[in-house]
Amino acid sequence: MGDINGVWRLVEERATDPAGHRVAPRFGVEGQGLVRFWSTGAHTGRMMAVLVDNQASLPPGTPREYNSYCGAWNFDGTTLTTKVDASLPALLGTEQVRQVKWEGERLVLSPPALARAGTSVSRELVWERVG
């Protein structure tokens, strides 16, 4: 099991439709993000994350994607579960579940599929350790 403790920066967001075709990522082609995990026990701790579409400008009428939350986490080696206790209103009090895999030294988190424009979009967020 890899060690997720530390600070990670988003290096890639992969998004696919049900047929496996690439689609536009939620946080755009210039998405940025940071996540920090720190331990309070062997496989538990606290975390905080922030993600944003960082394009200089967006098409008129297009909202900028943004997400941030923090909470207590538990990691069993394949599944990361965070009990959100501070966030944007939509996430407060939820459990955020991510499937976890490793690509070399990179941490890959897969959230549940996201409904967008009438279809289900699967995503992988690829993180690289900072420092």
C-alpha cells in the first residue's frame, strides 16, 4: 500500500464517456489542484483539497468549475473515504469515496461517475507529490 500522506498537486484530469472516448475534463485543460493528507493514525487522518479550472478566460455564460473540501479520511489501500466536515454547501456532511491506484510515484484518484450533459462521465485525477 502506498503512502498518501503529504502534499500533492494535480497534474492531469482524465475524463471519458461510457464508450471510453475522451471528453473535456471538469476542471478544463488547465485544471489546478492541491490536496494535503496528514495522519492521525496508521490509515486515518485529516485532509484538505481544492481544485479549480484555471483557464485565463471562459466562454461567455460558462461558470468556472471549483471544488474544495476537508475532513477526516480513511484509506484501506484501494479505497479512500473522506467524511466531509467543511466544504462548499453541496458536499457538507457527505462521504467522498475515491478508488485509488498508483502509476509509478503518481497517485490516481477515481471519484464516482459525474452526470454531465445527459451522460455519465468517468474521471481519474492524477496527482504528483510536492517536495
